[in-house]
Amino acid sequence: MVPKKSSDKSLMRISAAAAAAAVTKQTLEYYVMLGLVDPIRLKGRRGRFFDKDTVKRIRLIRELNQSGYTLRDIRQTYLAGR
């Protein structure tokens, strides 16, 4: 998966993105590991960054999961449209 480009100013580090999406950092790391969301990697900078669209996607994943959908179902449905 190729992450889209965003301006550096609108990007958040993993802790800030997790807080904005109302999930823990560990939850966000798990979503990344499962391939549900992709961090944006910036040349010459260490760490993972996330944009506002990704934060919205994280919220949607969390809501779907809390509604009874498994992360596997969410991944299969979400990635089928990519």
C-alpha cells in the first residue's frame, strides 16, 4: 500500500493521532500491524505520521468494531475497495 502525501503541518505522530481518534497508542499500532491503516513516512524523519483522514478512518474502524464487526471483517471489507 502506498501512503498518500500530506503536508508536514497537518501530520500527527502516533500518540497524537491515537488521542485524536480516541484509541490507545497500542490500539493504533495494532491497526497498523493488521494493515487497517497506513502511516505516512517522511523522508529524513523518523517515526510514523498520520493525517486527518487516517484519524477519521481509525474512528470508523473503532465504531464498527464496537458495533460487533470483527477486525478481520473490517479489513476484508475495507481493503476490498482499495
